[in-house]
Amino acid sequence: MFVNPLQPWPWQRWHSAWRRWSLWTLLVVLVVAMLIIMVWLAGRYEASQVQDKLDRDTAQAVVEIRAGLNRNLQDMQAVNALHATPEEWSVRVAEMLQVRRELLRIEWRDAHMRILRAAQSPYRSVDWEDASREESFSNAIAACSNAKRTSSPAYSPSYFQLLNDSTGAELMEVCLPQLEAGQLKGFMVGTYSLHNILQTQLSKSLTQSQEVSFTEPDGTRLALVGAAWRGSRVFTSQQLLDLPGNTMVLRMDSWHRAPSVFPNVLTALVTGMAIALVSVLIVLVRDNRRRLRAERDLGDALAFRKAMEDSLITGLRARDLQGRISYVNPAFCAMVGFSAEELLGQSFAPYWPPELAEEYVKRQAKRLAGAIPAAREGHESVFMRKDGTRFPVLIFEAPLINAQGQQTGWMSAFVDITEQRRMEELSRASQERLQATARLATVGEMASLLSHELTQPLMAMSSYANGSLNMLQNDGDLRLLDADTLRQRLQDLQSAMQRIAFQADRAGKVIKSVRDFVRRRSRAHESITAQELLDAVLPLVRLQASKSGVLLDISIEPRLPPVLCDVTMIEQVLLNLARNAMQAMENMAPGLRKLSISAQWDESASRVAFSVMDQGSGIPPEVAEQLFTPFFTTKHEGMGLGLSMCRTVLEQHGGELRYRSNIPHGTVFTFSLPVQND
Ligand code: ADP
């Protein structure tokens, strides 16, 4: 038997389903993890890019601020306080304050830090008394003492100061020593607003997108410019602005939209790929699910077909092109009694009866060579069961064509026809019995005719015998008669004996014709002429015709070919039809009772046509409806089997029994018989 590979045991199915799902889950987890890592890395890369740019911007800003402060120092130097008149100084410094907005105030001090002159920025000014600045203002003093010590410009730490406009600002002093021939002559002191430094020294682009501030090293914010716009993600960069006497930190804060998933091409690309990958994964999962469903459907279909094959009572067997058995179904195994293992792969089938095996091998070789076309209508053969009993089978063969349209072998279906044969035999036997009964019935019906026919010879015999006896008694002692008379008597006796013998022979012939008719049975089809057929039934027909006063008209076309038929049965048909015809004319006037039997050649069918014509009452419609129904009769002593039997017999000869009305009245029954073709 076959084990369906698509129908595993439940635990196997569960195991494979679990494995498949765990693999899929693992794949999904890995892909999702990979995608998350990729997106995260891309985000990080992007963040580092932003951070790098911010660091570069911050470094650039520090450089710019430092350059600006140095330029201011140079400008302050250029005022050339030592060689300028106070008026000239005022003009130059005013010009400078006009341009340099980060400077709120410039002072000219002597070597003892006394203020000689001071100028305020026209934009924002500090409300300072010169005296207070000279004495108490320690930031400028600290810066200048530093500058004096190093003989170079120095800055003070930043400090908070209220301004005139009642706002405060973080300020820082710068002190530039004025030296002449190595001698300190005075100082130029500038006051910076840190806020203004940021505003004026940095390029607009920097402050537009980010917040720039000065802070103390500890993080305290001193001054701030830049965008008020906030995002949720902040990038920060810090750079030291190391000035002589003051160290500050320049800090830049840059905000980015959060979460910035598509800020740049890389992240977008990675995200796009991730989406594509997830889509492919979904499609794959769907495809897999569809395939699983198809697999299940296929398994179900296969199981259904297997169940169908197993429950078939028709035996199925497939052979490959080499004649080896490649498949057998359970019905075939049950039929021949061999197991599938014993049959599969065999090219010499063990169910072939040894006496027929040679013939079967030849037939198989012919079939494989393509000499015998597929027998779709089936052919009969004899197989052998494992226990040695033979049985008849009906075989239907067809070429086995695969999906590519190529023949891969032969497929055969087998039907065990043992039972069918038995039934056929039974029905044939019962048919024969029925026919014999019908014949006996015919004879029974003829019994009165027979007695009438036999009466005549018997009466004749009796009278001849009585006459002879009388003659002998009248003559007395024969020894007393003269020689002539004795000779005469002997002649008379001889003639009487001859007549008795003749009549006895005649009676014997009548009886023999009946006995022959009843006992005759030949099953094989014989070749016989129409004349011979009619001759066999005419004695019996004549018997009845003479009794019923029917005129007989027999016409047989000359040179008809012999017909091929079951002689006994056709005689019976003729006799039945003739008898029915004569019975139908019983009520007609005696002169009108005429029965015509004819045989002629039917060109269109190439058969010999027989007709039995009467001039009787005809067949009324209500009788016609049931004419061929067994046991239908309109006669008291009838059995109703005659016509149905005639029809069966004629159908067995490849023809049919027809009838039509005769003109002016009566019926014509016709049928035809095949001729021998040689
Ligand atoms: P049976 O002769 O025993 O009645 P048949 O089967 O031979 O049985 O005939 C059936 C019936 O058909 C007859 O009873 C009769 O009524 C009708 N029949 C048969 N042949 C003729 C005929 N030649 N003319 C009129 N009626 C007929």
C-alpha cells in the first residue's frame, strides 16, 4: 500500500508547523532588530554630522570673536592717544564707537589710572562717574595692572552692570597699555558688552539657527543671542575663549526637530529599504500562508482520491513503458489475491495462468510496441488468483499521459466478470427452458390436430387389418383352396400389409415431426436455405391449415443465398407466426382464409426478408400496445409467449420483428436474416 507523504501523522504535522512558525518568528525578529539597528545607526550618524558641524561652527565663532577683539585693539592703538590732542582723541574715539557697537565706552587714562578723557557709545551708554571708576572700579584696574605687568593688552573678568536704560548687561574691560620708548605713559580702557560682542562679531547665519552664549567655565550663562526657536532635540558645543586675563566659554545650542527620521538621504534610504524589506517579508509570509493552504488542499485532494481509489471495486493497475507494474489499487490486490509488494516492479505478472502466460507476454510486447491500440471498449481475458483458481476479467486499457503530454505507461481497469458470466449462463438456461416450454405449449395446442391426423392412418391400418382378418376367416381352411385362389388371397394380404406398413410409416412420420420439433436444439448458427427452413415447418403448418380450411401460399425467390441462423429458433418463429395468422382467420369466411409465407432478397439491408401474411381480423390498437408483452394473450388457451419469444430471437440475429396491416384486412409480420459472408 502507499503512504501518502502529504498526510503525516498529527504529531509530525504539529512538529513541522511549530518548526516553520519558529523559523518565521526568528526571521521576523532578526529583520526587525536589523532594521532598528540600522535606523538607530543612521540617526546616530546624522546626529554626529550635526554635532561636527556645530563644533566647527563654534570653533569658527571663537576665531571670529578673537579676530574682532584683536581688530578693536588695533583700532584703539591706532587712535594713538599719546600723540593726539584731546580733541583729536575724542573725534577718533567717537568715530570708533560709532562703528564698533560692542564697545560701550573708551577711556584714556594716565599711568596712574586717572581718567584723562572718556567717550560713550552713542547706542548704549554706561552712567559712570569718572571718579568712581578711578577709585572703586576694580575690574579696569585689575585689567590694567595685568596689562602693565605684561606690557600687552589684558582683559578683566566679566561683571554685571546696570545701564542707563535701566536694563543690565554683562560687561568686560580691556586695557591697552600706552608705551613710549619702553616707558608706560597711560592706558586705553575699553568696556565691552558681551551681548554686543556676540551680536556684532558672529555671522548672521550662525545666530539664526542656533543659540550662542558666553558662559563661565562653571556653566553660568553670561550673555545670549540667537534663535528663540526650540526643538526637542538639542545639540551643544562649547569652546574656550581664552583671552589674557579672562577665560570664557563660547557655547552653541542647536535644536533639531524630533524625532528627525528623515533628515538626510541616508536615513531616508535606510528607512525606505527597511519599509521595502518589511513589505517583502509581509508578501513572503502571505505567499507562505497561501502555499501552506495549497499544500493542505493538495493533501486533502490526494487523500480524497486515495480514499476513492481504495473504495473502488474496479481493479486499477498502471504499468510503465517497460511493462513493469508501477501501481495497483486495493481492489486489484483483492481480485488477484496478491499483495501490492508482490506485484509492484514485476514485468511478469504472477496472476497470469501458466497455460496462457506465453500468449499474454506476446500481447504485452505488442502493446508496448504500440501495435495494439488502446482498447477503451474493453477486452476479455482470464486471470489466476493466488490460490490457482481462474476467473474471467474485462480489461479496459488507456495510455498513461503525464502533465507534459508524454506517455509514461499504460493504465488498465479490471472488472471481475465471474458473477456476470454466472448470471448470463443462468439467464441463457432459463431462456432455453422458456423456449422449450413454448415449443411444448405449441405441441400441446396441436395435440387435437395430431390426434386428428393420426386417426386417418390408424383407421386405415385398422380397416386393412380387419379386412385381411375377415378375408382369412371367410376362406376357412386355406389348405382347401385351389392354387389360383390362394395366390389371389396372398396377393391381397400382401397389398393390405403394404398399406398397413405405409399408413404406419405415415403415422410414424407425423409423430416423428412433432418429436423432432420438440427435441431439436442446436445452439450454433448454421447456414441454411430459406427453402430448407420452410420445409422443416411446413408439415406442421399444413396439418393446421388443412384442419382450419386455410389456403397456403408459399413463395420463395429463386437463387436466394443461404441464411446464417439458429435453425431451431427460426423454425419456431415461423411456426409461431403461421399459427397466429391461421388463428386470426378462424372467424373469416372459409374462402377468404389465405396464409402467404414468402422469402425474398432485401437489397438495401443485404439480408433475406421473410413475411407471414394473413387476411384475418387485424390487430386492434389496444392489443398492439401489449403485443410483445410476455403472457399477453387474447385467446382462451393461449400462453402469450409466442411474439415476445420471436422478437427476442430475431433481435439476437441482429434484426427486428415488424408488423403492418394487410390490405384489405389482416396483418403482415416481417423479419430478415443475415446471409453468410464469404
Ligand atoms: P398467443 O398466440 O399465445 O396468444 P402471442 O404472443 O403469439 O401469444 O400473441 C399475442 C396476441 O397477439 C394474440 O393473443 C393475438 O391477440 C395477437 N396476435 C398475434 N398475431 C396476430 C395476427 N396475425 N393477427 C391478429 N392478432 C394477432
